[in-house]
Amino acid sequence: MNSRAWVALIAVYIVWGSTYLAIRFTIETIPPFLSAGIRFLVSGAILYVLSRLSGDPAPRKIEWRSAAIIGLLLLLGGNGGLVWAEQRIPSGIASLFIATTPLWMVLIDSLRPNGVRANRLTWLGVLVGFIGIALLANPWQSHTDSPALDPLGMVVLILAALFWSIGSLYSRKASLPSSSLLGTGMEMLVGSLGLFIFSMLVGEWNQFQLATVSLRSLGGLIYLIVFGSFIGFVAYTWLLRNAPTPIVSTYAYVNPVVALLLGSAIAHESLDGQDIISALIILCGVILITSAKSLGSGKASTIPLTPGED
């Protein structure tokens, strides 16, 4: 790869790996679902307007319907669950639960009618990944050097990965605009609407006070909009067209490592030996799955964006 490709890849590594910590800072004084709604409303509106101004045709009704289903699954169910769970789970650990999205996708795709059947190497990756999750959750005893993880937070993170997996699988055959930027903008707009409605239903609007928003939370939200949704996404889509797919796919292994390191170094999140071992096991499972897909298709397939990264 040339130097531009390496710069873009490093940007994806660092930017998307850092979004988990940015989410933690954002929700310190901004309610989780409300903050996610603001993020995707701004990002989606800009992407949609820019796409239309560049000449993309107006979306059809069926494309809006597909975008609505995908946006609600990915952004309300997936990202919304992640953002809410980071109130209870350290950002670095949360990234490991979200890193299991490819495991859930393989499992769901293998069980659904007319789905893609997994081979032995893929199933081995799924098994290894779930062993890592079990070790990370550690239901039989508390962590040795860090407090036990919140059970409800872990359940919500698993559900977030499930919602993201279902939405990603649905998007493969959904009727969407040919422009990925336009389609993403539409999904963000509908997802933000769902997030705002859910935020209102759970009482976040009544509790939110603009005067209480800290500079750190505001900075985190701006970072998520500018870097997470624009710079990271633009770099990623450019890489898909200009760099080898197996190299691009490595972001799925690197992002959780970046999230763990940043959470520990900047936010002083506890990280013990068992967490590190769990992380390595989970990432090994993801590597096995992507390697199996590469062998089966003759080329590596990209891993869908995970909730903290779009």
C-alpha cells in the first residue's frame, strides 16, 4: 500500500478505537440515547444534504423503508444499547463485547432460512469467541484486580451486538440507494428519530439540563460527530476502494485494543490479566472467522461497522 492508504488505515485504527472512550465522556452529563440522537441527526443531515447536492437522485419509498429498518436496528438497538451500557461497563471492556458482532452474524446467518452455512473453521472461531466472552463476563467469581462487571450492562451489550448483526445481515439484500453515503445518511436520520423517541419515553428529556453539560461531554459529542462519523467513515470507504480488503479488515482486531489502552491510560479504567486474556481469546475467534471467510470465498470480506464506529 502507498503512504496515503497507511495514513487512512491508521486513522481508522485510532479514530474508531477512540470512539468508545468519547462515548463515555459524552454520557457523563448528556443522557445516552439523547446524545446518540444528536450525533446521528447532525451526521445524517450533513451526509444526506451533501449526497443530494452532489447529484444523487431522491430516494424511493422502498429505499426509505429499508433505511428505516436498518437505522433502527443498527443505531437504536446497536449503538443505543452500547451508549447506555457504557454507564455501567468500562469503555474498553464494552468494546470487547461489541467486537463479538462477527460471531453473532455467523451464528444468525447459519440458523436463518437460506442463510450461509458456516464451515468448521468458522464454527471454531465462534466457539473460541464465546469462550472469551464467558471468561470476560466471569459469572462464577469476581475479577481478581477489578470489580465484577455489571450483569445488566453485559446483557445490554450482547443485545446491542445482536441488533447490529441482524441489521447488518438485513442490509445485504435490502433495497438501498446506490450511493453508500446517501444510504448511510438516511439510516442515520431515521435512527436518530428512533433514538429521540426512545429517549423521551425513558424520561431523558425531563432530566436533561443544558446548563449541566460539561465541556468534556460536549467535546466528546463533537469528537463523535466530526471524527467518528465523518473522518473515520470517509477513510474507511476510501480504503475499501484503494487498499487490499484483508488489510482493511484488520481494524476489527485493532480497535478493541486501542479502546482498552485508551480507557486504561486516560480514563484510568481497571484492566487486569483476565481482561487481557479474554481480549486475546475474543480477537482470536474473530480472526478465525474472517480467515475462514477468506478461504471460502477466495478473498477476504469486510466486517460490518460496529456500534461504536459509524
